[in-house]
Amino acid sequence: MLTSNGLVEESKLDAESPLDDGERARLEQLEAIVEQGLQTFYEVGKALIEIQEKKLYRETHKTFAAYCRNRWGMGKSTAYRYIDAAQVMENLSPMGDKIPTKERQLRPLTQLSSALQLEIWQEAVELTPNGIPSCAIVQRLVDEKLSSGKTKQDSKGGVSELDQLRLDNKKLKEQIRQKDLERERRAAEVADELKRLREENRQLRAELRQWERDWDVRIAQEREKIRQELRVEIREELRVEY
């Protein structure tokens, strides 16, 4: 079953089924792409899409998010930004060499229709002297398109429900991403605090054990001292008597 962004829903796949030889070989090829080109967002995004859709990570990880985090050190939101950017790039590919060079340039376009993506990117390229528009320029054009009525309007003269939903979904998606980042940050803080408390607990237990050993030694020394004093007293008493 596909999700709203066209990816396979993880819960519908068998997490325990092993990879066959072909899948394992393909996973190695895809991971090589990710490893060698983390800055080449298009190839990385395409590789991540295939790994996610075919669940090629299932032998080592239960979820795609866990795979991205443990294998590549990237959060779920970062992985999906690569994926979204790759899908937009597929749509912009007919423009030849006038295509984005960074994933960030495409973020404002991810929730728009294919036609609007092409239209806005073409306009951004024309407005930029070097033909490489920044994320800020693309975002400004997207905001203008959605707020000025240049997109298809409904019968009441406002932005069409379709484009409004795309805009709302984009904002909601970004909110979810921020929540994911906050959750990851808090989880890291809890993990650090747990590590610190465990170390502190270990040290306190070690100190307590050392204190008990020192106390036992002190008691033994006191007992030996008392015995020596008693022996001296007994010898003195016996010497006096005889």
C-alpha cells in the first residue's frame, strides 16, 4: 500500500523476511550511491526511495527511520527531504541544465503541483542573473503565487482548494519535521542524562563499597588493638601475682 507521498507503508511489509541475493546486491549498489554522494541530493534521494519502497533495510533495521539514523546519521525528516527533492527533480528534468544544485532550493516546491513546480522554477531561473536561484527566491515566488491569485482561483475569487490544501499540507509537514527534530533532540538529552546518572550511580556504589572495606579494616584494627591491650594487662596481672 502506498502512502500519500507515494512511498510504501512500512507496516504492510514483512520486517522479518530476508533479502534475496538480488536484493542484497541492489542494496549494496544503492548504499554506495548514498555513501559517495551525500551532497548529490538527487541521486541520494532516488536511492533512498528505492531502499524505502522495497524495504531493503529490513535485515538490519525494523524501520526506515532507524536505518537512516543508524546507517547514515540522518534523521527521518532529513531523509524525506532528500526523497521529496528527488521527486521534484524528476519533474524539472526537462529543463536541461537549468536545474537545482542543492536540495534546499527545492523545499518550497515539494507540495505544489507538477505544473506549478515547473512554472515557478522557470521564473526563478529567469530572475536570477547566474541562473541559480536561492531557496529564498523560490520561496518568495511560491508565496506570491499562492497569495496573489496567480494560481487557479475558485468561484469566490480565492486560492483554489487544491492549492490551499497543498500549502496547508506543506506547513503541516514542516511542523511534523520540526516535531521530529525536537523529539530527537529531547531523546538525545535523555540519553545523555541517563548515561550521566548511570556513571554517577556506578561511582557512588564504588565509593560505598570502598567505605565499607575501609570500615571493615578499621574495625579489624580496633579489635586487634583491644586484644593487644588485654594481653598486656593480663601479663601485668600475672607478673604481679607471681
